[in-house]
Amino acid sequence: MTSRGTGLTLSLGIVSGFIGYILWLVTIGLNTKVDDVQTILTNSASGSTTLQISIVLISLGLVIHAAGLINTKGTVSSTSENIGIVCIVAAIAVWVSSIGLVVALVEMGEKYVALAGAGDAATAESIQIAGGFTHSTNVAANTVGGILAGVGWLFMGIAYRGSDAKGALSFIPLGWLALIQGVILIVSNLVISPLVSIEVASQISGISFILIVFWSVLRGIALIQEA
């Protein structure tokens, strides 16, 4: 892949994935608690089209981003860079594989709303329980993916720190930015989530995801300009 291709896939892929993630958050509800299964199912049913769009954007975006990231290997040849890329790609694999659970939530949500409206409370409750297990699995997968990504970006930061690799804004050090991304993800998933709440941890992780998009776009534009 050329430098231009690497830059495009690295930046556009993560932007697509982030847009899909925002659509998913808005559809489920920004203030919806992770254990509020009834609201999650109801919102999944009412926003089924938007969720399907977000699933496509997240899946394709992250896979394309992974391709670009893999192709940057050798920029700062080191063990840290190898570990970083492997961990980030593993995190993406976890996130993409778990996206199917969102599809299941949409299906269950539509059935739940239909049965609840028809007065079949017993069956609706059974679907709600199944939806709770499905959503819990999705939350667990996102946590594992977050930890892997945190470790990956931490090692990427170590690799890029002090290197000559620059982003579109040369005064922003890519190494330190990656280190910050990794630390935020690790702390939010390993410390904030169990000690405070999953909701707060998710909000803090969101800051890291914004920085990851920023890092990828900066590096991607720089690679395009080099071409």
C-alpha cells in the first residue's frame, strides 16, 4: 500500500467508525444506564435503521483503520511498535466481532415492543432477560477491547516517543498523544469502571477515542502529504 493509501485508510477508517459509534450512543440514549435493559430494547427497536447504519460504519471503519495501522509498521521499528499494533488490531477484532450483539438487540427490541404492546407480559419479560444477557456480553467485550486498545496505544506511545514521525500538526508529539490515549483507556476500564461505574468509565473512554481519531487523522494527513 502506498503512503497515500495508508494515510487514507488510517484516517478515514477511524472517522467512519467514530461516526458510527456516536450514532449508536445517540440511538441507545446518552444517559441510558447499562442495566436499564427495557430502555435499551425500546430505543433499539425505535432506532433500528440508525443502528444498522452505525453497525456498518463501525465494522467497515474499524477494519479499514486496522489495515492502515498495520501498514504503518516499520515507521519506528521496535518491539513496542509491534506489540502496540498487535494489541490495537486485537481490540478491533473484539469490537467488530461483538457488533453482532447489537444486531441481536435490535431484533429482540422489536419483538419486545410488539409483545409488550400486545399485552404478552410474560414473553416480553423473557425477552428482556435475554436482552440483558446480550447487552452484558456486549459491555464485557467492549471492556476487553478497551483494555487491549489501551495497552496497544501505550506501547505505540513508547515507540513513537522521540521519533522523527510527525503528524499534520508537527508541533503535536505523536508519542505523547498516544501515551495519553493508552493511559486513559487503561485507567477508565481497570479503575474507574469497577470503582465508580461503567457509565463514567465509558464517558472517560470516549475522550480517549476522540484523541485516537485526532492522532490517526494527523498521522494520516501527514502520510498523504508525503506521497
